[in-house]
Amino acid sequence: MNDADVMPYAPHDSVEGLLQRGRGLGAVRALEGPGEAAPFVHDSVRRDWRWDGTDDRARYLAGLVRDLGLARGPVVELLGGDERQCERATDVLELLALGGCAEAREALRQYVRQGTHWVAVLESLALSWPPEWWEDLGGVARARIGAEPEPPWPTEPWTRFGIEVQHSDPGPVAHDLGGLADGELLDLLAGARPPAGGRIEALRELSRREPVEGLIPLVPSLVTPGGGRPLPLLRRAVRHLGPLAVPAARRWVDDEREWLAQLGSEVLADHLGPEVIPALVAELDDQWRARAWCGPDATAKRLVRFGPAAAGAAPVLRRFWLRTPHSYERAAYLEALAAIDPGDGTDRAHTESLWDCEEGSRLLGIAHTPSRPDVLERIAALRDDPMESAEVRAAAGTRLLDTP
């Protein structure tokens, strides 16, 4: 979500604010007061409260619509909205259909027959539904596709329907640099030999091999035209070097180029000992003051390896976990809190996460919640939920098998 598109989130501890953020506590409180929560659930389908495209809401909202017994009509009506509203409604309705809702299933099938964005909807159904639920729409698709400005791409359901499809342009052919020696790859990066496959492909190839120390002195020069940004895959290649890059990173952190100083800080944070904890805590504090919702998860992950020695980070990690609208990062904050400040509060957070919108948070909850009867009941519900992801269902089943 761009700054210009930011909507004002409700307070983080209100039912409305919890639902906007996809927090598990929001689902729990909604179940306790369906009447209060209903308009907020429908609003969360109508308006996209996700911070960016990596955040998940569809299963969370579909589960609330089902479990609160809410009317499906307001969700169905959104199919007639703009492309983004139609997409959000489709994501929720196709899950409701998997959960046994005949109204949702028929609404989507009818939309394929008559709706404006029917191509995207039919492609989504082909990915999520069993073929017998949509393959009889082939006649509709063949009749409607002629009115579309471009033929579809070579995916389901078009190939199954025998509809002529586009073939994607493969773009520039990536050269296989696997036959080059380490020194030849370094020469390519340094510009000492013709760019047979390009510097990016050379970085990709080096990331597959045993660490090549000769890459280190080249790092400051591996920038995009204009010199303002590192080449794609450079960070991956440097991470692959591991502790070999630490001596150079001590110099990079003082460089006037922001990207190189940041890269040096990342290397030191990943490989130095407890002496980096104050810098990481300060970084997290700065991110909180700036309300930088994208990125603090990386700082949190770096703190995990220090365990209780990093307890000074716990208060700000807890604030991020409670308040962030960027739900994708919430699992990293919970994992860090569990490592550095375990206790009753962490148990409550793990339990709440069984209802969280993000799969990663639900998996943490399944793995670490205490084995109380109410918790095991929720885990059993996740195991048996046809709307859940295969990974969550499998993890829930394993947890129950392993619980005496």
C-alpha cells in the first residue's frame, strides 16, 4: 500500500481495528459479539485493509462470514464492483464454496456467465476448485472469449476448453554460466571479459557455489547504471558468503553510499555476537518511531539467535505485534518474542494466533500453544476445515497425533 493510499485504521484494540489488521483476537471477539462485528467484517471485504499484496485476508474473512452466520449477499454484490473488489469477493466466495456454501458457489458460476471480469474469476476458480465444479462452463467460455480484446494465456481452464491461447514471450534467453570457473565469473563481474550472460546471472551462479572470497572487493562496484542501487541478487550473493564478508562489512558501514552502508550493517547483524544487540534494538526503535511497517521483521529475525540476551527489544517487538497493519510480518515478531522473552504473554499470543489471518502465524500457534482442551478443540477445527491450507491442516493433524 502506498502512503497516498493509506486509510485510517481504527484503534488496534477495538474490534474494528483488530479485524482490519487480521488479528486472531479480532476473530475471537467477533465470535463473542457477532452483531457488533458484522459490519466490520463486510467492510473488510469491501475495502482492502491489507498493508500490501503479501498480506492475506481471504481465509480470515471467509471464516468469519461462515462462523458468524453472516449474510453472503453483501459479498456477492461486490462481484459487480471494480476489478479489485471483484477479486476480493471472489477470493472469499470461492473459499466459502469449498466450505459447503452453495450460494457462494452458484454466485461465482453465474458471474462467469454474465460478469465483466469473468476471465480472471474463471482462472481463479480453476486454481482453487475441483474441475467438476467448473469444467461444464466450457461452452460459456468459448462463447464469451471472442468478445475479449486478447486471448487468454496457456493455463487452466483454457487449455482444457480447447480455446486458442497466447504463448508468453520467453524474453531474453538466460545464459548458462555453469561451465565458467570461479575466476571467469569474477572477471565477468569486473568487466574484464565480454558479458556472456550478464553480471546478474554471474551473481546467481556464484550464489549456487561454495563461497568465493574474490567477490568481496568487487561488491562496491556492482551497481545499476547510475550507481544508486546494488545489482539485483547482490545481497543474496553477499549473504551466501557468510562470515567471510564480515571484515569488509566493517568498512562498508562507514561508506557514504547508503545502500552499501546498509548492506554492511546487515552482514554484521547476521554474524557478529551480542555486541550488535544494542544496534539492532536501536534500529527497531527507529523503525517504530517512523511507523515503518515494512522491514522490521528482518530486524526481529536477527534478534532471535540471541535469545534472552536481547530482552531489551521485547517491548518494541510487542508493540509491533499488537499494532502493525502489515500482518505478514506479525509471525516474525511473535517468533522473536518467544525466543527472547518467553512467558504467559507469549502463550496468549500463540493461542490468539490460531485465528490469525496469516498462515505463518497459525502455524506458530499450532506448534507452540499449550495443550489445553479449548486450544486442542481449535486445532482440531483447523485440521478439519476445508477452507484451510493444506499445510495448516497437516500441521494441525500432526500436533493432535503428537498430543497425549
